[in-house]
Amino acid sequence: MGFCRTSFTIPALIVVLFLSACTADRESASVMPGNDLSRLRSFVVEPYPEEKRSVEQLIVNELRRLGYKAELGSPEHIQADALVTFRSKWFWDITMYLLELDIQLREPKSRFPIATANSFHASLTRRSAEEMVREVLGNLFRAGEGKSK
């Protein structure tokens, strides 16, 4: 009797652990002390060399939707209040999806970080790339509300 119970319990635990790992979500956003995001009106989004799915254009589109001026390019060629850098991590699970997105706002000349935000959604809670960009930028600007120099 003990063997049957043990032989059933172990596979059940493995399934529970696997499913809980597939539902992991994580979001974070922070603004470096002394920075005021409300002063930012224009952004230059720097392409990520390893990005092959146009996340940089999604970031530009979302910033524009939020009412900001946003361009894709290099801070050496485009005047802006902040440089936007990002890192995307894609994962295959029946289809490709955006597993994790990190976005940083930086001083354009020094590249010193102003603010950073991250979102991670595993397979069962996956979001479209557009939704991930909207979530990360939304969290980033909410984190900056009330911060001042």
C-alpha cells in the first residue's frame, strides 16, 4: 500500500512543480534617486543588435501613444531627453513568445541609468510583445510619479 501511494505522489509533485514554474510572473520598476521622469518629453530608442522581432519599434510606438516624442536611432544623431535601451528574451513553447523584457532610461550623453523596469511572463501567462512593452513602460512611468530632483 505504501508503494502505490509513493509511486503516485512523486509524479504528482513533479507535475505541480512543473506547472508552478510555467506560471511564474515578475514585474519590477525603479527610478534612480534624484531623477524626475516627468521632465522627459523626448526619447531616442537604441536598437538592440540581437533583437530580430522589432521590439524597438514597438517601444517607439508605445512612447508615441503615451504622448511623447520618440525616434529610433542613436543618441549621437538624435537630440532627446533620454536614451531608451532594452533587452528582450524570447522563448519557444509551441510558438515563440517574449519571455522577458528589460527597458532602461538613460542620460543620452553619459548613458548613466535614470530608471529601469522589467517584466517576465512564463508560458501560461504569456503576453504579446505589444502588451509586454505597454506593461513595462507603464510600470516604469508609474514608478517615476512623484519622484523629483
